[in-house]
Amino acid sequence: MSDDMSNRQATNLAVAERYRAAWLAGDRAALSDCYHPDFTLHYFGNNPFTGDHVGKAAALTTLAKFSQRTGRKLLGIVDVMAGPERATIIARESFERDGRKAELERVLVYTIKDEKLYECWVYDGDRALVDSFLAD
């Protein structure tokens, strides 16, 4: 691996680890600081959150509404990985809504720019389950 690729991999891992630490600590200010001003969040599925949420403010608003709707809680971080192009966090979360509860793993794939999270694609272990928690 070239020095440039090694450096990008190390940077991506450091950014993802900083985010992991803030998330586990519940430090909202540190979490917010991890996001690039032009951050974009990509949600998949068939629910009101499906699509691209562009800009840090829009993405953070979406994350807050998503958490409120699902009662989402972080149970733990399964793994943090990085290469020269992407960083990935596998998180274990619980959802609770209307008396229903579920636990699932979610894979968050990031691009990094200016040592901040720039873009995120959220892949859920059970997309239909997530959609059911988000339905109106």
C-alpha cells in the first residue's frame, strides 16, 4: 500500500474512532463536531426517512426525528474499520415504539473529508423491521 493510501486509511480510522468514542459517551457536542458542514445522510427503505438528507443541519434534524420515532438507543459498537476510501461502523441498537421492541445491527459506511464525516450510507440488518418502526 502506498504512503498516501496508508495515510488516508489512518485518517479515516481516526475519524471513525473519534465518532465511536463520542457516540458511546453520549457526548452530543463531540458527535456534532464529527460531522462536516456539508454532511449527507442516505437512508434506504420504504419509510418517511428514505432518501438523502443534505447538509449537517438537515442530517442532524433527521437523526433526531429518527431517534424520537424509533426510541433508538445505542447498545454497543461491534466494530470500526477503515480503508483509504471509506470508514465503517457496525452498531448494535435497540428500537422501541408502541410497545414493540427490537434489537438490530446497523452498518454505517462513511466517506471522510477535512477529517470530518462527509457522507453516510445506513445499511440495516433487517430493512423491513426498520421500516415497520418508522411507518406513520
